[in-house]
Amino acid sequence: MIMTPEAAFLKAQQQLHELITFALQASHDRLRIDLVERGLFSQLLQLGHSLLTAFVAQAGNGDVGDSTSAGHGQTCNRLPEPHSRPYRSIFGLLDIDRFVYGTREGQKIQSVPLDAVLGLPEGEFSYVLEEWAQRLCVQGSFAEAVQSLDDLLGLRPSVRSLENMNQTLAEEAGNFAANRPTPPVEEEEELLVLTADHKGVILRQTAAVVGSAQTTAEPREAPKQPHQPPKRGKKKMACVGAVYTIARHVRTPQQILDELQRKQRDRDRPKPCHKHVWAEMTRAIEDQVCVGRITLFGQMAKERLLRDPQSKKITICLYDGEKALWACWVEFLPDSVGILDLFHVLERLWKVAHCFHPEKSKASAEFVEQRLQQLLEGKVGYVIGGLRQMVTKHELKGAKRKLVLEAAQYYENNREHMKYDEYLAAGYPIGSGVAEGACRHLVKDRLEQTGMRWTVQGAQAMLYLRATYLNGDWAEFQDFRIAREQKRLYDHQAQEPQMEMAV
């Protein structure tokens, strides 16, 4: 039954009266305030549904005559009976009946005037519900988002519908990232920093439906022996990048030692400005080129050009010792200052120290501090030579020998990017904490929640949307993607005869 605007508004007026009556009665009965709050919210949702129904009814039925333009010089005719479409709003489900227009051949629908007037989305879910649902999805699991929507709004979309919605929105997130405005020049600092790292994402072990984000059940496996650890599934790497500007901060080796070894916080450390993070799932093609990593470095190079079009800034690139990252650096950013992340250098030093001294011992701490100071003073060769001599002097064998020699070779391979004395004097950052944080916040905190398994496509979609959210661009992205969809759906109807709103 189609509700008239008068009937719909009358129902809303009755519900408003009931709402006021409830509040008055609650005051008389001295109800606890949280019970009143819940009761009001429940009735407000019902009132919202009635008012939204009245708004749709007020717009009419979409009848603009026997025929209308379908764009490109085509004319389409009104089909005999109104067609109904569901509209899932934050207030609940509405069934919208309206006339549609199509061609004579098969009566294919080509124009729906009422949809254009109301600005309806392409799918069943309202833009508001999509935005709220995906805001929940980028922070927690799809199942948790479903439960939250049910608890808060009494709505229960399926997990699969939220997964599909996530991927649909993610396609637009990529377009948004490519068109996002650059930060105001006056808010930028002197140094432009680009950093990248890798983080593993656990994939499904089954040939699941492509596009589904996470599995709900694992296949049965043969019983394992008690000593066998459970298999976590195959991993695919996500290449995570971050770009930001920062002010120079001149420091001494001693200040770095105090901060790292004695946990003396550097209160004068400048903060990154307009940090932008994103990630690309890596995937190899036939010639073994890693598409995701190349895509990310291409994006970083593009962002560098946008944020420093006149090449006035000094560009700093901070990576760990992974050869693939430095190969991309040579290809995309060879004229920048490449710096080996100090935290990865320090991590190896501690492992070496434990080959000679017990863990958590004073001797191991002194071992690390002595060599770290040498590295910070630019004496990389002394450290490399010293480690190799210690292997011989202490007659190390097996795993310990291998670990120490690998650390020495790691420093040797990256020696040209370990001029820490020069970097500190110039005020350059020497640690990729931003990349480490991005790997944790962007990837691990969402994609590595308990029991989650992903397809590459599903993981990429989530990373695009979560990056948009973490970058603080969520509201702007929603405006962007809604405007693009509305233009795609209804631009061809802009010149069609306008309906009169029902009165």
C-alpha cells in the first residue's frame, strides 16, 4: 500500500506526540535517565522512518508523462506499472514505488526520474548507512560491524553485503587518493620524508570466492601431533608507505644514545606534518616484477612532485635493509637522501650482543652502546671490522657465527646509507618509526585480528579504505565518492522535464 504524504506526516505527528508523552511520563515515574535515553532513541528511530517515508511520498511517483529523454538523443517510454525498489536507511527499510521509463525493445529500464530527484544511490543501502557501516568495518571485523548495527539501529545486514560494500567503496578510495588536494604550502616543513616497509597478511588456505574479505570456516585438516604448531596460513606482503614533511632537528650522538638506551625522551623533537599513509598488496607477474611495490613507489614519487613541485625541499628516504626497497629507491627516487633506518641497525646489534653476553645483562647493554656510538659517529668500518675480528677471537661456531657475520655484512651492504654523523648534524631523521607505526596501525591492527584470513582483493580493499580513514580524509572521501556516483547515475537526466513535488 502506497502511503500518501498527508498520511505519512500524520503518522509522524502522532509519533512525536507519543515521544513527548513518554518523556513526561518518565519524569512523573522518576525513571533512571539511561532508561529514558534508550526509550527516546528507539522512538526517534521510528519517527525518523515515518518522516523519511513522508519525504519520499512528497516527491511523488516519478511520472513525467508518457515518454522522456534517455540521453544521447534517445526517447524512452513509461512502463505501465510502478516498480518498487528497497532503500535501506539508518531508520530501517523503505519500499519506494515509482514509474520507470524504458525502450520498446524488451522494455529495458533507462530512466527513473524519481531516483534522480531523490538522489538515490545505485545500491539498496543509503549513503549514510554505507558510511556508518564502513566506518565500523575499517576498525573491527565485518561480523562485529553487523552486531554493532543491530545493537544500535536494529539493522542486521549480512557480512557478505558489508564485504561487497567495502570493495565497492575501495574502488573510489583509490580515485580519491589520486585526486586529494596537496597540503597548504604554509603548513609544510623543510624536509620531505618518504618511508616504506613490508607487513605480512595471512591469506586463505582455500579457493574461496574471489572478493570475499575473510573466511568464516577453515577446511578440515588431518589431526596434528601434539608438538606441531598450528598452521597460520600462507602470507602475502603488503608494501606500506608514508609521506610527510618535518622540520630539521640537529642532535648529537649522545642525545640519540640517551633517548634509545636510557629512555630519555626528546621533548624538542618536531612532529610530522600532513602524514599520508597507504599500502599496496604485493603480487608478482610473469617476469617476477612486484606490482604492488612498484605501484607504491610510483605513488610516492608522484606525491613528492606534488608536495615539492619546485624541488626546494630536501627529500629523505628511510628504509630498512631490504634490497627490494632500495632497488625501487634507485629507480624512482635516486636524487634523494637514502638513510638506513637506525632501529633495524640497533635490532641487529642487540642480537649480536647476545651471542657474546647473556640477555638483559649489563655487559650486553654496554656492548650495544659502545658500537652504536661508533655508528652514530660515522665509524661504520670500525664496527664491521670489529665484529668480524670477534668471530675469530671468540671462535664462534654454528648459528652464532652466522648471525654475527650476517650482521657485519648487513652493515657493509648498507654502508653508504649509514652516514649518521652527517645526518644528525644536518638535522635529518634517522629512524623510520612512522613506517613501523603505519605497518601496525594500517595493517596489523585490522588485518591480523584473531582468526582472520583474506583474499588479496579483499585485503587490498580494506587497506585502501582504512588508509583513507587513518589519514583523516573520511568525510571528504564520502563527499567525493557520492558526487561521482550521482554524476554517473543522473547527469544524463539533468535536462529532462522536472517533476512537481506533491503538495
